[in-house]
Amino acid sequence: MLTLTECRLQGPYVAAAAINEPIVDWVFPEDDGVDEESVADRFSSFVEALQSGRKPKAKSKPRPTSFLTFAENGILNAGTLLKARNNLFRKHDDYFDTFASPLFNFRTAGVAVPSPQPKTPADDFAELSLYERDDFHRQQMKMSSLSYRLQNPDMQAEETAESTKKPRKSHKRWPNAGSGLRIPQMRISSAATSPLSDQVGEFARLIQRSIVAQEIKTVEADGDEAAKEAAYMLAERQIYHRTPESMRLWSLGQTHDLRHIAHWFEQILQ
């Protein structure tokens, strides 16, 4: 994350970064709330299609995520990642922060923050007391909500639609205009068999997208196709994404990779 925030054009700054198997999004696919239609929803869609004279279309199954496909990777597995998340973050909100999940600088999370886990009562008396308190609170909320809706009937439909709306992933502009930040050169590697390969690949693409947008705006070449092509080539050179077949964690002493990275740093800092 420091690579993205300490890259100001003036003063000391991060000129380059090399990262291997980074966790840039702690919201793993198990939290994504994969869109699964209920039987009733599918039947309703089927009936609507028949009534309108359209042929019902079969929905294609989403591509399996790398997190699930390679969950049992012998070097870095999904269970280890989930355990690390539970140990590092006390609350769900904490790993939705852009400093913890730098991918969220470039897009929204796309899912709501999970509700906190209920506290376990110490004994039966405490459990009964907690239940009565929660039940009283729920009744008060229902009465308040009913009173408000009776006084504001037009708001009910809007609130219902808003409450059922699912969060969507959407792009974010980063760095912000006038921030004085310029994304440095980066070498990003993640194995094709890593549970993190999907998020790392998306991270690299979104950074490249940001560089292209920033470059086109800098040279004011919105309608210049040659300038756009040059911006894309610059982004690919600046953000190099490597996907080896087998996983190589630098912490395990992959000296060949480290020597190569050291030589790359030397060239940049000359």
C-alpha cells in the first residue's frame, strides 16, 4: 500500500516496487455472496419470458475462482489465508479499508461488510437476558418503522427497493487529480496455480488502466489514437505482471528470482 501512497513527484518517494503473491483484497470469494437465484426467482423469470414471447435463456455458470480452484495449494492454501485474516483483523470493517485491501483504491468492494458475529452468553441466565433485550429492541424498531411508513407511504416502495439492491463492483478514479501522486514501476508475480492469482491479475490490470487514464489526461490526447496506444504500451512496461506455472515464494529462498529483482532495482535507481 505504501507504494501507492508514497509516490509523490516531489521529495523522497517510492520509485519502484516488486511484490510476490500479494494479498491486495482480503474479501475472498467465499464472502462475495455469489449471485445464486432461488427456485422461485428462476421460475418467475421463466414465466415472465414466456408471457413476453421471449425464449428463456439459460444462464451460463460463472468461471470458478482461483481462490476455490486452488484452495488446497500445498504452499499457500485458502485455509491459511482465512485463518490469517481472522488473526489480523478484529472487525470485518478493518479489512475493507484501502490500506488493508489496496485493490479498493481502484474499485469498490462489491459486497456489503458482513454483520459482526453475535457474542456468546456466559450462561443460561445471560442468554435469556440477552434474548429479552434484543426482542424488546426489535419490537421498538418495528413500531417506529411502522409509524414512519404510515405517515410516509410514498417512501415505502423506495426503501424496499433500496434495501434489496445488491452492491456492485464499480471502478474508482485513483490517484485523484491534484494528489501529486504518480504510480511507480512495479513487478508483480503470482503463480497460475495460486489461490490469489485472480485478485493479483485484476490488481495489475486496474493499475495499468489508471496509468493509461492519467497519461491520456496529462497529454490531453483524449481523441488521439496514437497517444492512446503509447499510453497502453507505457502501462504494460511500467506494471509488469508475471504468472509462473508453479508457485515461488521469495520467503522460501528462490534466489534466482531475487537476484533478477535486485538487478531490476539497480537499473531503475541508477
